[in-house]
Amino acid sequence: MYHDLTTDAVRAAQLVNYFSAAGMAIMIADYLHTLPQEVRLVWPTKMSIPKLIFLLVRYGNFLFAALVYLYALTPAPVLSSDGCRKMFIVIGILEVSLSTFGEAIIYIRVWAFAGCDRKVLYILASIFLVLDVISFSFLGKYVTSVEVFQAAPSTHLTCVCIGDDSVMVSVVYGIMVVSVVGLMAIMVGFGIYRYQEMGIRSAYGGLLAQFYRDGIIYFVMLLVLNVLNIAIHVVGKHGFQYLLVKTQIYLHGMIAVRMVLHLRAYAEKDRYITLDSPGVAQSALVGFVMPEERIEVVPQSEITDREVSRSTLVAFP
């Protein structure tokens, strides 16, 4: 069954598709650019939860792009109205799932930066689960509030979504903003208080400082993306509110992937990590840097007898 669209709705859908196609192109270019680093820094490592999340974000984006292509970008319609609706539901679930996996990376980083403290783990895991349950519940309400149809051939579109209940989507992005701001506050707090005596400010070139700086940059970029999407959903009408939804998923995944690769590349340069306790070693290396056999952990008492670069991490509990 075809559905008639207004001129504004057709223009909005076409513009959304253009932005989505641009996001796909950027994602593919970024993948080709970072693939050599992934092969060198990620593939040789043992499987772990952080590595699994990395791979889910990395290649989940390609699955997402393929489904979006079938849903909106095919030259000739390949889905019926029922197929369009089912695809819409799958894409919506995948959108939230990929965002969740990307945020999981930063949750693990914050926990690592906090010293792999068990209490912090419980608090972060609780926050993560509560926010995700709320996000998926609002997504479910949104999916049931809109209608999805096969577009008429004259529109040169494949599937169209009819509905203007963008409040639900704005709430999901608002939850992401709360999560990002909260995590940034926690990480900054630990950076100022817990690691102040370690000299994180003076050890500007150290792995721990790199861990801290990358995390803050990641927070800020995610915050900007989410706030921008909320603003577009508030002021956008006739379908224009979906302008950056797909693009954000691609950018979110790219940021998360580059953050992990950047940290691993930095750790590869610093083979020596001086530590006084194994717990801090886990904090610095929890799945995001190079495998243990490529990094030498040196006790503080031996540091005077070794040649260590200026950027070596010196961490004291």
C-alpha cells in the first residue's frame, strides 16, 4: 500500500537520506583509514569484553548501514509496507543498541580510571542498566506511535515514516546527555582528586593522562551530537527532525573506535609502565591497550636502572 506524502515530507525524507548516505561514505572512508591500525593493534589481542564491544561497534555500523540502505536508499523499492515496518523496528533497536555499545566503552574506561574499584563498578553498572531500560522503553513507545509505509514510486523513496511524536526520541537523546554529563563529572572528579598526587597534570605525555584526555574529548563530542539532535527534534517538522539520527550513529561508532585505537597506539609506544600495585596496572590496561606480552610492567624500585622515555606512565596509588 502506497501512502501520499506532502511536498515538505518528501523533501525532508530526501534530505535525511542525503545525510544518511554522507554518513555511510564517511564511515567507509574512516574504516579504510583505520583498518591497518585495527589489524595491528586489535586483531592479535586475546578476546575480552572491551574487545568484543569494540568489534560490535565497529562492524555493527556496517550492518546498520546495510539495513538503512534497504529501508531508504535503494533505487527501486524492495520492501512491502509490512516489510518497511519490520525494517523500521529493527533499525530502531539497532540504533539504540549501537549507541549503548559505544557508551559501554566509556563506562569501562571510567571504571578503569577509578582504579577498577568494585563499588564503582556496581554503581556504573546500575546506572548503565537503568538508563538503557528507560531508553528502550521510550523507543518501544515511539515505534508503536508512528506508521511506516512503502513510498509511492513517484517520490523516488523506498519507505516512509509518518508520525510527529518526536518527544519520545528527544527523551532518548536526553537520557544520553544525562549519561554523558554524569560520566564526565565522575571522570573529572577522579582526575582532580584521586590522581592528583600521581601528577596526572605534570605527566602530560603519560598513558594515564592520555586515557584521561581522550575520555574528556569523547564526552564533549558525544554531548555536542546529542544536544544538536535534541535541538533538531524540538524545532524540526514534517520529517526534518530525523536529519541527523542516522548520521549520529555512524559518528558515534567512529569516535568510539578511534578512541580505542588511539589509546592502543599510544600504549604501543610506551612499553614501560612503572607501577607499585597490580591493581593500578589493571586500571591502565583494562582491555584498551596492547596485550600484556607487549608491555613491560616495571616496579618503582627498578625505575632508576632503566631507560624510560619521558612519556612513561608513573602511577602511584
